[in-house]
Amino acid sequence: MIDDAKPNNKTAMPLSMLGPGEQGVIDNIGWGYRLKKRLEDMGLVPGVKIKIISSQERGALIVCVKDSRLVLGRGMAHKILVVPVN
């Protein structure tokens, strides 16, 4: 479960830059309609809190969104911009 947290006024960064245990609020999703639609269908929309469960230097990320765990490829995660939260 994701703790209630507030953005800490930092600029947006790619989701792939967050480490395990870190949280962010989705700010924007880049790179086309098909990707945005696919991520929307998974519940990844601007304003939603997301927490990194597992992230290796290479490979997929496991994230928690709305009490669900999702696996995202690193390339896809790099196109999701988030604002880190405390």
C-alpha cells in the first residue's frame, strides 16, 4: 500500500530513476497515444501515486499502483515522468 505523501516541489524525472521504496506522483506520460492508452488501462494516469517495489540496474521494474503490483519494462518506465514524494 502506498502512504499518503505530498510532492516535494522537485521537477519531474523518469520513473526508472527512482529506487526501491521510493514514491512519486505521475506527472506526464510521453511517447504517443498507444503507450498512453496502454498505461491508462493499467491505472497509470497523471496524478496517481506510484511506489517502486523492485528495480534492478537492468531489466523490469515492479511497481505498486492503487494496491496492485505491475511489472514495467525499463524503456516504458523511462517514458513515465514522476515528481518524487517524501
